[in-house]
Amino acid sequence: MHNFSFGEKEKNKLSDWLKEHNKTCSFADIGNQGAIGGRISYIFTPTGIGCVVEVKCACGEKVDITDYGDW
């Protein structure tokens, strides 16, 4: 079993992206998130040298928040 987590730089990148993305995303309204949420997906892809971290919105936009400097 793997535990995936964000580093501080990744949290900051995510926060900055969400602030900008929410200004134009049609799914940003509380009413458009579905019955159980799920608007934001977190995708962790382990590699031989580190873990790629992507965040995807239900609208289709996504961002790579990986801290490659931590590899």
C-alpha cells in the first residue's frame, strides 16, 4: 500500500492554480460539483525517480504540480 502526499511547494502550486482556475471554471460553483463532490481529481504517478503529481478539474483543465526539485 502506498501513501501519497503533497510537499509544501506542491501545495502552494495547487493553491495558486485553484485561485486562478476558479475565476473562469464553470464547475467552481458549489451546485456543479455532483452529489459526492469529485470536481477535483488528484493523480499520482510513481516513477523510478519520483512521483508525478497532477490535479485535474471536472471541466478538463489540469496542472502538473510536481516538485521536480525534490527528486
